[in-house]
Amino acid sequence: MKQKMKARKELLRIVNDLKAKGKRIVFTNGCFDLLHIGHVRYLEEAKARGDVLVVGVNSDSSVRKLKGPKRPILPEEERAEILSGLGCVDYVTLFEERDPLKLITSLQPNVLAKGGDWTKEQIVGREVVERSGGEVVIIPFVEKASTSNVIGTILKRYEKSA
């Protein structure tokens, strides 16, 4: 599993080699805190759009900037390793920035995939990918499948027994 986890510089070399061999690179990103069925379906659908799926994972500090001081639940290395265990995921890399624009700009994927909770106009890196002839796809959102819902369920169930 850990062999799928790559630093940005190594990942860039790998992606460039794969593109030179004619492989279609799909990129997506997210926090992936408490992996759930929505994440799995989304990642499988993203992989179906190309040959190689690269997942950018927000670092712990990046997640805190986006979601607040109580998140993430799982540390970055665990989140990355869990994603690496999925058969549909080929490579995982962490990014420290608030958004993946620098990562997308360096990798220049053929496909940029995001979940249905985003509109095309909101997708960071859309212009970069489309300008280079790539495609931006929105994958349908799985209703009620969210980390916030999982956390809420846990809190409700266990607050009564505490």
C-alpha cells in the first residue's frame, strides 16, 4: 500500500512517464476523513474515466483551514494509507496548500474529477485542465454519505450512553 504514496516530485516524474506512454491520468482531491461509501463510489467512478487515478489528500493543517480545529479525525498519513488500500487508487500524495491548484498545475492531468457537491465553476484547477485540452467531470454525489453525517451519527448514538 505505502508504495502508492508519493512525494510531489516523484509523482510528477511518474505521471510524466505514464503520459508519455499514452496513459490517461485522472486526478481528484479531498480530505477523505473517515472514508465512507460515498468516497469509495466516487473514487471508483473517477478511475473509470482513465487509466491511472491520482488522489491528492489535504494535509492535516490544510483540513483544519477548511473544516475547523476539530478536524481531521484521522491524521494525514492514515488517510493517505487507507486510500492506498483501495484497488481503484493508483497514487496518493499529500498537499499542504488550502487547495490543489499548484498540484494540478504541475501534474496537468487529462481528467479532473470532483464530486457532485461541486459545480464546474467552483472546481479549483478547472481552467488549467481545460486549457491544456483536458476534461473536467463531476461525479454524482451519494446522498447522506458524508463524514459530517458519520460524525453526527456517532455523537448521537454515544452521547446517550456516556
